Amino acid sequence: MGILSHDDLRNAFAKAVYFHAAGGPLTHNSGCLIEGMMDLGIPVKVSAPQITSRPMSMPLKGVDLAPLVSPPYAGFSGYIADISHTNQFIPFEGVQGRLAYLNQSDIASFSRIPDEHLVFAAHENAFAGKGGRRHPIAFGLSKGLIAATEQRPAFATRKRGALRNFRATLNQSLRALLDISYVPALSKHMSVDRSILAPPAYLDAMLNTSVCLAYGGDFYTPIQDNNWFKKNDAPTAALHAFQRLEAPALVLRWDSFRLWESFAAGCLTVHLDFDKYGFALPVKPVAWRHYAPIDLDNIADSVAEMLDREKEWPDIAEEGRAWAAAHYAPQPTAVRVLSAMLS
């Protein structure tokens, strides 16, 4: 069916879209979708008024969702079940409108939804799939993040340096590898800020620094052919079974708030090469047009090429922001999701 017009979507969802959170508050993706639907003039109802996100990326800032809280009546036009906190299929019964699932979990790649249900999942990898009606979804930009970075300093006035402001977290093996390889190589040519900054200071740093290391991810070796797990731990084997697997190893958990905050702030955004490592999005960024790619096969050349292209940094940074806003602001994201729900 493709992308529908705003009028078609308003007519199709005139009786509201209901957001249901399982196992916790509605997540960032739900909040951004709600912002987009409100901008489209589509009514929204929610199971609870809380949203969880990062301070810089928080959607619905200053919006009181309490008046929108409702039980999941059967008469709404559509339903989105946010299962990010559970990472498990939860039947959503007794409703009659169009139903989709949303999963922003770090381990969404391992979640399997019955084939009859549509699911929008973050961190999708083109080289592996659980099957079913899966659509990739990005963390994307909230309206608050777009507004906070609208009046950003010109790129030419920014400090020539790189931000590497990652909080220590589990399951970020890619960042550990690049701390061993990429960051030391880059630090020979520019300063690298490793400080952990509070949200206001971090926003200021992004708006006044040229380069942002915005990569994330966890290396994964598939175990679905390991007979020990099949014999001794059937639940784990089932969790790790992919319907389609086209690579001996994968980079999962690759999306992040940091990535979209970097795009929004107009930094030169650094991430692994989306095409080479299979990062799946409805519209992918283009290397050296929207971001600076890293090739793990040749770290030295990745650093060298970025430096050789220094005159291009301002254009890449601005095109990266324009691309992110065009495709991953709340309204275009909501249009894509609602159009898919009608297909």
C-alpha cells in the first residue's frame, strides 16, 4: 500500500490510536509516535501517562497525558502494544481495530511475534531475522530534541575535537573494541573528550564540538547450530533461533539515543558502516553523505579517510541532520507506522 496521505490516515484512525504499555511505562518510541500523531490531528489514548526516555530526547515535554488515559476499549481505530520492557509477545485480546506491537528493547532482535501481528522493532539487522511481519524502527528524534538543537552554532565555530561520552553499561562490546583501536588512533589527530556530562552540559558540548562518536552495539555469535544448547537448554536454544541468518556473526543493539542526538546537534556523526554491518532502517543514511563510517576491517583507514575529508565535515553534519529530521522526526515516523498498519 505504501505511504498514505495525511488525510487518509486521519480518516482511517479518526476514532483514536490506543497505546498500551506492558511491564513498565511507555517508551521513547511510543512518545515520539504520539507526538507525530498529535501533529497529524489523530486522536490518541494511553494506558498510563508516564513516558521513559533520556532527558535530551524526552518526547512530550510539558504535555499532560493524564486526560488521555483510558481503558483499552474495543472501539478505537488502532492499538499499539509497547512490549519493550518485556521483550515478549503478550496477547492483546478483546479489541477490534488494527493492532501492532512495538519493541525498543536492547534485545528486540530475539523477540518473536506471531505471524498474524505486525511488529515495529529497534536494532534490526538485515543479516538475521526471526520471521513474521517485522518492520525496523529507529529511536529517532523527539520534538523536544529538534527544538533544543534548532539554533545550533555554525560548524565552523565549533571546537575541533571528538566527544566520546559513553556511560559504562553492559553488552557494549563494540565500544570496548573501538576504545582499544579506533579511539587511540583518532586521539593522535584531535582531542577526545571522555567525560561523563550531565544532560545540559552534554547538549552544550554536542552543539560546540565538531565530531561525535555515536556508535554502539554488541557482538553476537549465533548459537542456533550448537547441539549442546538444543539438548540441555531448549528455552535458550529457541530464543536464539533465527528463521534467516546470513552472517557468521552480527552487531546487535546498534541503535541509541546518542546516535540521533548527534545527528540533531549537527555533529559529524561517527558509526559503523550501516551497509556493511546490516543495520536495517526504513531509510538508511549514506556513508560520507550523512555520517562518517567505520570499517572494522581497517581502523587506520577509517580514521585516515575521515581526516582526509575534513573539508566535507560541515556539509556531512548538516546533511545528516536534515536526513534525520526528514525521515525520523515524529510526524514522518508516525506516517510510516500508521501506513504499515493499514497495509
